[in-house]
Amino acid sequence: MRTMSKRSTVYFDESLHEALRLKAAHTHRSVSDIVNDAVRAALAEDQEDLASFNERARESTLSYEELLDDLKAHGKL
């Protein structure tokens, strides 16, 4: 089943466009497929980053002064 597509105009730097066209020809894929895959990968990475940030938000925090005190107490300073 084919998904619905939307048309959009994207302006690439000339050198990027040339590299993209060459990659498309070399891999027997369309420029649109390559760009869609790259955007999906970037969005998936953003989603992973946000999940990590949300996980880390629950961690307790330590002030700089508390960190220095802890390092001194354990003989690291």
C-alpha cells in the first residue's frame, strides 16, 4: 500500500544537491527516498534524545559547591 505524499520545495547548497543526485544514481534510489530516510533518522534521533532528557530529569542534582565538598571529603582535592 502506498502512503500519501506531500510535495515540498527544498533548496540545497549546490554541492549537497550534486552529492545527493550522485548518491541517488549510484544506489538506484530516488532523491525523495534518500531525503525522507534522512529526515526520519533525524526525527528518530530527536525522539531518543528527548526520552533521555526526560529520564535524566528525574535524577537528583548536585550543586557545584556540593560536588567540590564531596571531592574534598573523598580525598580527590
